[in-house]
Amino acid sequence: MVLDSLARPDPIAPADPSTLGGEPRLLALRQTFPALGPEFHGTTAPQGLPQPRLRLVSDDAAQLLGLRVPAPDDPRDDGLRALWAHTFSGNAAAADGSAISTVYAGHQFGNWAGQLGDGRAHLLGEALAADSSQACGHDWWEVQIKGAGRTPFSRHADGRAVLRSSLREFLCSEAMWHLGVPTTRALCLVDSDLPVRRESVESAAVVARLSPSFLRFGHFEHFSHSGRHDALRRLLDYTVARLYPQAAQAANPALELLRQVAAATAALIARWQCVGFVHGVMNTDNMSMLGWTIDYGPFGFVDAFDPGYTPNTTDAYGRYAWARQPGVARWNLLALAQALLPLIGDEQAARDAVEDFADHFMPAMRDGMQAKLGLGAARDDDPDLVQDWIDLLAACRADWTVSHRQLAHWVARPQAGVPAALQQQFAAWPQRLQDWLERLRLRLGELEPAQREARAAGMLRANPCYVLRHHLAQAAIAQAQAGDFGPASRLMTVLRRPCEEQAGSEDLAAPPPPDAGPPVLSCSS
């Protein structure tokens, strides 16, 4: 196994802003990806942002790196605040030339797109995790900035991100993490008055995000489809050593890697489905080798439940709709298997590894829905009960989040009757709701009061009160574009505790106004 030395980073001394080569720095970072060879990356310094402003910071993500967060209104932290803005706008990396961007390829909407790459992302390097227990089994976090200007892979684009899309990614990645969904983390958001043209002229922003790895299925596709199998082997060894070291002991490490990624991806998609999340652009270049959520473009949380809902205006045929996400994940894994086939060497074994996806996804989805409905251990007739509930939600276009949350309240206090908020969601089919609730009541009928309360408490932990609804994100964006980041900060604070009903935040738990249609977003979103 080559590149073994990169599996665990050598100790890095904590950065001292007062002693690092004349220019203050927040973090001591190192790059490991360039060791793979020059064909894996390009080096173009970020353009950065003129007069950057630190707007939002995730305290939770900052703790992962052991960083002190500047107090928003304390003048004593003006210097630290400026240092954050200088660092995470890309301005610091522009000065020292250490940032890289990686090359990958991919299938987009099922079609081979050829070479792609980090068109607006710069990898600043990796930092040791301040607390390994928070690093999901890894000892480091890679630090990447998105929107700081052109890279060698920008093609005809400007490499910029606008405040609108950056704020959506910042809020959603942190919201998803606190929902228990594996995802890249958002560290901070920096903006500037620099104009950027999209559908209209908007202002520029940069999101700094963290992950143990930003490797994608598309990294492997790039070298496999171009026939560079030596480079493909180096990438395999690098990935196994850093992310799946147990695979190194297998008789066929490439095959074992595929199995591990299939299992992680299955667990991820089940979590997406259970919280009503639709990624919107599940291309292979947007699929993480970690099995984490990556790249928040035209995403959406389902409001009025429609299994065929997709938020992406480009997705005319609903390829990436809620109900199709598991099938698309399997398709993408087949593309990864094809990319790894020169190293696996056994086509049937590769297919079998991908078919294991269903063996992981179905139990994960079953367990998730059993918890959401308070059913406990599965029984033979539970699949019918669960499917009939999903069909009822779809028939009534009931709000996914509100319906599950109110169902938990009913289970906790059935003697109080069906909550009005739950009845409202099923106003089109009230008798079907009553019939289904009677089936659930009989299913839970043998529980003692204390057991029922415990089951309901579990439902409240499994069914969030707050998700990042489209209309909430849009309202926060509008205020931020006017210079007021207070609503975004408030939203972020509430989303950190999504399953706790927080006094004064009832408006953030409510479904969108009745006249609001389903959210639709372009890829620039």
C-alpha cells in the first residue's frame, strides 16, 4: 500500500497568529493531495474578495478546529474578525499560493459530462481536529472555500458564488448536521460588495466548509474513463489509507472500498428520505466517497408531500425527485463500480457489491420510518401500515414535517383527541386519516401509559419541528441582501435544536403560506 504515511497526519502545532512568518494566520494547514501527482490538481491562487466582511460563523464548526469565534459586536475582536474575513475570503491563500483545486469528471443527469473539477472551490489544506470524538473517526478536517474566484477547472465561469446561494448552503449544511444527516460542515460565511452577474447582478460571497474529505465518485471516473489506471491505483490507495483503512486488509481493496461506499451511501439516502430532503442534483460528481451530503444547489425540504417533487428547474423529468433518490444512488454506485472495475477485475463481484445497496438501504429506511411512527421493532404487517401512511400523505399533499410532528403529539396524548394541526393537513380525506389512526392505535394498544409516553418521546426525537423550509431561507436571504443578517442568525440558532419546540419560534415551525407553490430553484441557487 503506497501513501501509507498520509493515512494519519503528523502532529501540527496549533497556529499562533503572532508568530507565523510575518502574516497572521488562524490555522496551521497542510496539503496531502498534491502528493498524488500534478495530474490530480491545479494551482491557481484564489482571487479573494475586496473588503471582505465576516457575516456568520457556526460556533459548532469552529469548535471542530479549536478556533475562537469573534464576538459580533465587541470592538476588542475587530482584529480577530478581520483575520477571519481575510482567511476565509481566500485573500490569505492568494498571498501564499498554497491553495489547490482538484480535477474530477462525472455523469450529469445520467449523461457522461467528461472532465469537470473544482470550478469555484479552493482547498486550503487540512487541520488537525481539535477533538477527535467530533471528527467522525477522522483526525483532521479539510478546509475548503467556495466562491473565491476562477480555478483551472472553471471553464467559462467566473468561479464566484453569490450571497443568495452561499447563505443557503451555509444554513442547510449546518441544519442537516443537527438533523443527524452526514454532511460537509459550514464554518463561516464572508461577503463583499463585489458585483457578480447571475440572472441579475448580485453581491459575492464565500462559504468556508469542512469535511474529512471532499473526494467524489467523479474523481475515480476521471482517471478510469481516460485510461490512466496507474493514477487510478494511486487514488485508490490514497482513499483507502485515509478514509477506509480497514479495506486495505481485504483480498481486493478496490472491491471492499466499493462495498463500504455503498453501505455509507445507503445510510445517507435513508436519512434524506426520512427528513423529507431532496438534494436536487445527484450527479456522480456530487456524490461523496464518504457517503456524506455535498454541494447544496437546488435542494429542498418537502412541504406538501409529493413523492415526485424535485426542486431543480433543470430536472424536467424528475430524475432526482424524492422517491427516485434511492434508485439514482444505486445508478451512481454502478458508475463508481465501472470506474473501479480496472482495479476490481471481476465484473460480477462489482455488480454484487452495488446490489448490496438495497440490503443496507431497506433496513435503514424501515428503521427510520418505524421510529417516526413510534412502531418500535418491526412486525410483519408494519410495511403496509407505513406505506399506507406515505400514500395518505401524498393523496392529501400533507406537510411532511408538520404531519409527523403532530402525530407524535397524538401518540403521547390520544385522550386529547386528534390535534387540529394534524386534522388540517388531511382535510381532503378526514375519514382516511381516522381509519389509519385507528390502525395505529390498535398497533400501539398493548403499551402501558409509561411505554406510550416513552414511544412518543422517541417520535419527537425522530421528527423535527424545524427544517430549513424554502420560504424561511428566502426571507433570510432577502434580509441579508439588505444588510440584515439577524434573521439568518436567528434561523441558524433555532435549527441547531431541530427537535426541541422553542418558545417564540412558532413561525419557523409553520408550513409555508397556502398560496406558496413548491420551491423551484435553478442551479445558480
